Amino acid sequence: MKKPIKGSCTTVLVGKKASIDGSTMISRNDDGHEALDPQRFVVVNPEDQPRDYQAVISGVQIKLPDNPMRYTSIPNSLLTNGIWPAAGINSENVTMSATETITTNPRIQGLDPLVAGGIGEEDIVTLVLPYIHSAQEGVERLGALLEEFGTYEPNGIAFSDQDSVWWLETIGGHHWAAVRIPDDAYVVAPNRMNINHFAFGSDNTLCSADLKALIDDNHLNPDFEGYNLRHIFGSATIKDTVYNNPRTWYGQQYFNPEIKQDPMDHDLPFICHANRKISIEDVKFVLSAHFENTEYDPYGSAPEDVKTRFRPIGINRNHNVHILQVRNNVPAEIAGIHWLAYGANTFNTVVPFYANVNDTPESYKNATGTFDLNNMYWLSCTTALLGDTDYDFYVDMRNTFELEAMSAYHEIQNATDKAFDGQKDAVAFLEEANNKLATESLQRQTKLLGEMVISGSEHMKLRYNLND
């Protein structure tokens, strides 16, 4: 089996009563082990969906149904290790993000070993998203696939529709558990097992049929009362205290600054309630965060061993950030919004692409392995690299860019929503809006890079103050 190539993501989930506009949101940084991994933003139409699927990494072969729906997707551009679709929204306005690599422990692995020939992050969106009509149906389909084929890695997967957000975590090779996130709640999930208190038999939980018996019969529960799946199946390692827990801590501090917590705490809550309603901008800030206004900021002035103690959320290994929003106050044809940005999140902005389309804008569609500043992936990566050389000098330019760009995107989106009035050709209308958004984004990101180059050139070390 080839070695998987990703596994360093951060997820934020928002229920419809926790969001500012009544929409559901699932979001994730799609991170990897390498700094650069060119990405695509595409639409997979039914005729392009495989019927006989074969994974590259595990080699598993799966016969797929013959009635797939159209869906947006963010696959890799270089397909050496498979498609890796990452996330998308299907034509029924059901969303999926897969996967958040999570932790496990040897007790469950000894009972239900991982399956080398099973399914994994490379495969899951392709196998599930085109066939589901609700978030819960997504949980149930993925659960059945896990039980039949097994998995070679532990993962967390998010689903949403207009009404609900669900979070599923794989357990061992064949087991799984899922929780419906309360409508008034949010979740910040790093690369660890996140589900804690689990109510078997609840209308808001689902799991493999024998999961409770697996726990009880094999004495897996370390707690005197209840079932805390993080305690039972997850890890509580030194790595978690510096790599995982601080990311949850910072996100929860942002949404609930009134609650004081330890960034290294293994028992930070899973389900949380913010002290205000959550916006797209809030979610993007958390997914871009590098512990601003704390001593742990890599761009800060603390001693090196302090400011590099914890793994940031926004990092050079962000390949894309997506926020999948399903709105409740608009017609179904324009409800699904696939917000997207590429590269390290410190110097980019998410763009609100309508999901009800048959094609995507050229500048976002396909970043090849060849450097090209006319492609948003390479342009975003270049801006982030230059910004990293002198963050304090460039950050105000970034802040101005972000404010002005997001304002422009909202303006285009508001005008599109208003103009949409039972359009006979909704797909063509929304593709035109997406092209307008992509053009606006490319122009503004290019302008930012130009301003950074012009201003930064005056501060190069290779200079001499006497003019000749």
C-alpha cells in the first residue's frame, strides 16, 4: 500500500442557529505533510463519476451506484496518489468534507486492526457525496462502507444540509461513531479523536451496531461513568499537548474569550456555544490563526522556544481552506456556497462560489505542477511566501486587502442573489457570477502581490544608502 500524503487538517463546524444568517457551515483546512501540493476546483458531473472505483493507495475496488449526482470537488492536481477530492456540495445541497486525520490507541487497534486494503481519505468523498440526500444519509452510507471494506487510517468526516451538521469519526478498522452537532453549537476539531460524551441510542447519535458491546466486553472504558469516546478510543499524548489541543484552545478562546482554558488540556470540550453568532469571516479567521495576541505566535516577539511551542492552525502546509455553507433564507438553487481559498491562509481570502454549476472558473480549476501566477493556487502561495519574509511589514497591506476583497465578494454575491428570480437557466447565470468572483479575486490578489513587491523592494538587505 502506498503511503497516504495528507493528515494535518483543522475543522470548524457551525450549526444553523449558531451562525449569523441561519446557515449551516462545515469547514476545514486541507493540510498536508508538504508545503506545496497544487489543487483544483472542479465540478464532477454524473457522466464523469466512476462506476467501477479503484483506489490508488490501497487498491480497493468498489462497484458504485449508477445514479450519481453532480458535485463540486477540490481534488489534487497531481494524481500520483489518487484523486483526494477533499470536499464538495452536491446538487441536493448536501455537503461533505473528508478528512480530518485523528488519533487512536493500541487498545482498539489490537481489537479491530486497521485494514491495509480498505478505504481512506483518498476515496471517501468520491464514494459517498454523489449518492446522499441528507447529512444523516451521508453518515449512514459511509458507516456501511467502513463496516464492509474497513479503513487503513483513523479519520473524522463532516456532513451538512440545510438543517443539520453531522460529525463522524472512524474507530479501528471497521467501527465508527457520529454525532449530530446541536443547531446552536460550534466545534473546533484538530488531528485527534474529538467526540467525548456519547449517548448510545440517542436520536442525535449513530454508530456501528456493536460499538457499545465492543467497549463493555473488552473493558475499554477508563471512566467510572458514561462513555467518553475520546478517552476510550483516542490518545492523550505529549504530541497532542503541542500539536492538537492548542488549536482547539485558540478557536474556543476566539468564540468564547470569557472562558479561560489551558492550551494543553486533553479534555477541552467538543460541543461549544459561542458568545455571539458566527460569520464566514469568523470561521476564516480561526482557520488562518497562528495564535495572534498570544506569546505562541510564530511571528511574535517571545523567545523562540515559546513562540514555536505549539503547531499553528494557519500554516505553510495549508493547501486549501473551504467553508461549505448551505443557506436557509434563499431559493434552493442558490443555497449552496462553496467558499474557497488556496495556499497558506495568512495572505488569502475565501471566495463564495455558487455550487449549482456545471463548471468552475479557469483560474481556480487546475493548478498544474508548473508555476503560473495566472492561477490562484500559485498566486496565493507566492503572496504567502513573500508575506512570511516580513510579516509585521506586510500584515497591514494584507488586512486592507482582506477587508476590501471580502466586501467586493459580498457585493457581487448580494447582487447575484437579488437578481436571481427564477432564472430559466440558473446554472449559466451562476457560472457567470462565479467567473465574476474569480476575476475579482485574481485581480485583487495580484494587486496585493504587486504592492508587496514594490514596498518590500525598498527594504531589501542588498542596498547601500549612498546614491551614485
